[in-house]
Amino acid sequence: LCAARASRRGAPRRYVLCEVLVEEPRGRQGIEERALGLAVRDAVARAHGDFGLACCCVSFAVKYLNAYTGAALLRCRRDAHRLLCAALPLVRLLESRGQRYPCALRTLHLGGTIRSCQKFLIKYNRRQLLTLLQNCTNEGERNSCSLGKEQPEHAVESTVSKASSVRALLKQFYCHS
């Protein structure tokens, strides 16, 4: 019965939501999906050998990579997701466009659908934003988007107005969702 059901819908899959952690945040922008996929396949091969590589890579794919936030969505077969998750901490270096980026992958969520991973990512980002806002000591830090860099006074005023409008949009979005 399960084999018949799997043949109609395709093989059951798991989606692993990861965060790519790099030493320099600007280094994330040079990372490509292809480089991440090759690094993960290499880590699976080192951890589990040819058998693990064959099991994981049958339907392995990098479905999504956001170079700005470092969020990555990996797809694999359901029966091989443990092999994949066990190999992710072994990824230490990504090679992309002739450059090497030291990195680490942190698993955030394991889901059965892309939709469940998207929902988790929204909640995760919401918690991260709240943590950042709670760590601010005054209103000036909350309104500032400069991340500690000094700016001219006219730039600070425009940043404050942009930050307040962004905060209003976020409040409107979160109150209605």
C-alpha cells in the first residue's frame, strides 16, 4: 500500500532548513546554490561513504538559498534525511567563484513540506527581531539601521524616518497575519 501511494505522489521527501554561518556577513553574498550543494554532497561522502552518498543524493537539491540572511532549504528523500542531517556539521568550507568561504551550517528545522519550513522561518525571524529590539537600550538604537557606523545628521534623520515606517509596516503585517 505504501509503495503504491509513493509511486502516485512521488517519493516522500524531507526539507532541511539551515542557516549558513560565515565569519564575515558579506561573504554570504558570494555563495551560490551550486557551491552549497557540492559542499553538502562532499560532507555526506566523507561521513557515510559511497552508500550514504548514493542514498542522500538520489533526490538531493538545494531548493532555496538567501545570500543576505543565510537561510538555505535542502531537499532529500525521507529515508535518508538522518544521513544528511548528520553530515551537515562537517561542512566547513564553501568554494564559489574561485573564492573560499569558511562557514558552518546550523540546522533550524526539519519539515515534510516547503510550506512548513516557510512558516517556521517566519516565526524564527520574528523571534530574532524581537531579541534584537529587546537588546536595544534606547529609542535611538531601535530607530537606527546603521549597525554602529557613524552617519551624517541628514542621513540619520532619513534613517529614522525609514526605520519608523518599516516598523509600522512590520507591525501592520504581524497584526494581520
